[in-house]
Amino acid sequence: MLAAAICLLVVRRLAGAFSDPLPIGAFALLGFLFAAAAVLVRQALARCIPHAGHPLGHEEPHHGEHDGYTWIHCTGTLIAVAGALSVSLPTASALGLLAVWLPVALEEGWTSRQWFAGRPFVVPPSGSTTNESEVIALDSALADLAFADTTVTQHLVRRRELDGGESISGCLRAAFLPGQRTVNVHVPFCPPLNSLPPCSAETIDGPPARVKVAQVFPQGARLEVRLDTTATEPQQVVIEFSTT
């Protein structure tokens, strides 16, 4: 909307609609709006191009991406400069011109510095480049790798979600001695979670057994694992655990 308003100003100026210079306060306000429009337009365009957040980053850009970055950078500059030119009448005072051009110059200087430093136009939201199914597959692969070693008793992954909350998921091993049928498995949450999370658990390997979430606290959970029949020899049950 800001960009459209600036285009309207340019068209009106070219049509000769402006003859009297604006007050200094109006110049300052427009200068701020022109600079803001350049920033917002760059951010909006950067989201449309893959990896546009890192124009000169360490990763090798895909074919044609540098042209896209240049186009984004120049489009923002064009909008800000065109807006400032549209209100810079020859009869305007030096103080008024300074008021409108100073915010534009500061914004362009800051953006150019970010550009040449290889910093992003826009910071993508956390997790936006990772597919949920890929994350689940990676967690599963890590758990399988860890539990290939029978001495591993717990493998948990703690993740920060897009809404700012945290989730914990992974696998645990419950060990039974001969004569045992029920054991408790404790799942630590360190540091403690901010609230009591809903938890789920199920057995995925070992002798037939049932598992239930017996207690949940911000600092951890207790699982109760019960074999269908009493163990006659040392046995292990692998449990999949998650919070939501």
C-alpha cells in the first residue's frame, strides 16, 4: 500500500499537480514512510525467492539468484528515491529537503551495509525450511542408530516449535529382571517445561507389554510398563515417547 501511494505521488508530480512545498513536519513524515516502504517491499520480495535471505552468504547461490537479489535491492531503492523526488520541489526549503531525504539516505546506507555484509533482507521463521515429515524421519533414524546399542536406555530430542513452545520425543528402554512384571521408567525434562504437557507412549519393540503415562510434571514424567506375563529371564521393552 505504501508503494502504491508513492507511485501515485510520482504520477501526480509528473502531471504537475504539486506547486507549493510541504511543511517541514510533512516532509519528515513522508521521509520516514518512504524509507519504511523500501524496507517492507524488500522483505516481501525476498520471501518470494529461495535463499533470498542470504544474498551474499556462505552457500553457493542457485543459478540466477544473484539477479533476483539485485532486483530486490534496486526495487526498494527505486521506491524510496522516487518518493523523495516526487515531493522535492525546487521551491522547498533546505531544511524540508533534509527532513525528507535524511531517513531515505539512512535506510539506504543501512541496507547497503547489510547487503555487502551478506546479511539477510528478512529472517525466515524458525523451521520454515524444514518439512515436518523430514524432521520425523530424522528423529526416527537417530533413535534407531542410538538403540542399535543395547546399553542405551534413553534417546530424547527436545525441539522448539513455531509457536514458541517446546516438545520432547524419543525412545526409552525398560529393563525387566526375572520375576518382574511391572517397572517404572522416568523421563526427565531438563530444564523443566513451562506447563504440564500432554504425553503419549507406546511399546515398539520387545516382549508383549502395555505402557501408560502414570504421572506428568513440568520437570518430567513417569511411565508404568507392564508385561503381559512375568519375565522369566532378563528382558527389555523399547518405548516410543512424545509430548505435544
